[in-house]
Amino acid sequence: MPQNEPSGGAPFAQFRSIFPLSLSAALSETPGWLAAPLVGLTLLDQGYSTTAAGIVASLPAAGIVTMSAILPAIARRAGVVRTFYAAAALLVISLLILVAASHEGSLWLWCVGSYGVGLGASMRWVLTDGFVNHIAVSGQRGRLLAFHETIRSCALGFGPLVASFTTDDPARGFLIAIAMTLIGTTLTLGIRLPEVKTGRAHFSDLTAGLRLAPAAFAVAFLCGVLEGVAAATVPLYAVTMGLSAATGALMVAASGLGNLLGQLPFGAFADQAGTQPAIRLSIVLAIAALLVLHPMMEAPIAAAVTMAIFGATAGALYTLAVMEAATVNSAEVSMLPLLAAIAVLYTVGDIAGPVLGGFVLDVAPPLALPAVFIAACILTLAIAGRERS
């Protein structure tokens, strides 16, 4: 479980000790966010169908879900720190397989490499979150976790950015990802990493966490849904509304910028007012942004500002979910299984959001899109409220 130290203000040393871990996480997760678009685009260029390209491009996310479910058991047997460094080796091997696939064109190499990248990225993500939770002092945990998640979330931009410049030579993109992974691993070599508790590391620990902290997992799932919609569905929504593809891309970029800028304010508010009020405020502001999104689509700049606010509120939900899970004080389940379950639900939400959003755009008027996700926000508020009562 996280430390429960009294706080008299987080010393600079706390942020300094967390920074290399956070940057390492960002660099280690970049391959996952790079592989999805670069693999999909490369397969299309090689003549595969959009269905095949889409399935293989989704394998990093499938790897994240798989590994997050079994990671506590692996870490218990092999040791948390040893598993953390083994994940870097798995990432490098998987990326080398993708380099080979880009030369050979073999579909099975694309599948194995893509899935392996998701496995390795998940290990680094969840274990780094565990280290930071262990280090963070309790009274400043919101700010410290928000600081960590702000840096870690840069991977969402790093990956697609590298992919956009290497579509003509995907092997070069995967080699850059290998270099980033190795740099990220090197950053942590001089740090004494804590042996985060894994508990019994049974699969039942994941379901026990759902029972003990349903609000945390509902919020994590909602965060994945909203961030997936912002990245994949909002551009389609913009085009459906008659705007250009460039405007749709601008709205995605605005959401990502809002994510980076919104973490620390919500973390600081959670430190002062508590996690539950911060969760409520974040969801209410996300609802407000969704309510005005449709009329704001008539003015691209106003739509971008709305998406920046939406990104700030949606992105903060992951940090708040981790904080909420950290309040669970039970011998039944330790922190690592809780973080793993949060990663699973976030990733499932990240997959489900765009699927649902694309379906709604196909079968209903554009106005129905924000309405559906407003309903999801209200449902999450109800779950959190029921837990409080």
C-alpha cells in the first residue's frame, strides 16, 4: 500500500525522485502508442485489408489487458524490480520483431511484435505507478501523482509523433522506439526501487479490488472511454459536422494539451478537498464540455477550446482513480493488483469508447454522440455516489 506519511508540504526531493521514474515510464510506453498507428498504416500500405490492419493494430491494447491481469503474479514470483527491468528486454525484443516484420512483410511477425509491445509497455506502466504510489507522501499524493501522470501521458503524443515522421520507413520508427526504451531504462538504473507489495497475487485480487473500490474502477473505465473518444471519434465527429480533417486533428491536439495542463490542478484540489469531490468536479466539467460541444462545432477555435477543457477533465480522472484506489486499506488486496485492475479497465474503456462512438455516428444523428457519453458520465457519478452512501 502507499506510504501514509504526514505531510508538511511535499519537498522538492519528492518531485526530483519521481521525475526520472515518470520520464522512464513515458519513454517506455511510447512504443505502444507508436506501434498502433504505424503498424496499421504499414499493413494497409502492404496491401492488407482494413480489417486485418485494424485487428493487428489493436494487439498492443490486447497485450496491455492481458499483462495487467497477470502482472501481480509474475512480479510476486520474479520480484517487482526484476520484472520491471525484464519488461524493457521484452519491449526491445518485440520491437526488433516489428523491425523484421517491416522488412519481411510476414503477418505473424506483425502480430507477435505488436502483442509483445503491449505486454512490455503494460509492465512498465503499472510497476512505475506502483513505485510512485509507494514514494509519494500522503498529504501531497494528488500533486505528486498528477506530476507523474502529466509526464507519463506525454507518451500519448510521443508515439503518434514518431509514427507520423516514419511512415515511409517503419523500421526506422521501431528503432527509434528501441532507443527510447533503452534511454528510459537507463534513467532508473541509479534509483533504489521499492519492492511494492503484490499481496497474494491471485487473479481473484482483481475482482476483490472491484468490490472494495468500485468508484475507482468506474472512474478509470470512464477515463479510458472519454480519452479513446477524444483521440479516435472526435475527428470523425468533426468531419460529420462538415469541418475539415485538419480541424478534427486540431481538436485531438487540444484535448491532449488539456490533459497535460489539467492534471496538477485537479491533483492539488484532491489534496485539499479529497478525492471524491475532485472526481465529482471533473465529471461535471466533462459533462459541461460535452453539452456545449455540438453548438461549438460551428466555430473551430471554440470547439478546440472546448476539447482542451474536456481533455483536462477527462485526463485527470485516471490520476483520481489511482488516488481513490489508494484509499483502500485492506489485507485482502495490495496496491499492485489494484493498479493492474485500473490499467485493465482504462484500456478496455479506451477500446470500447471509439467502437461505441463510431457505431453511434453510423446509426444516429451527430447530436447523439455527446449525449451517449454524457449518459456514461452520469452513470459513473451515480456509482460513486452510491459508494459514498
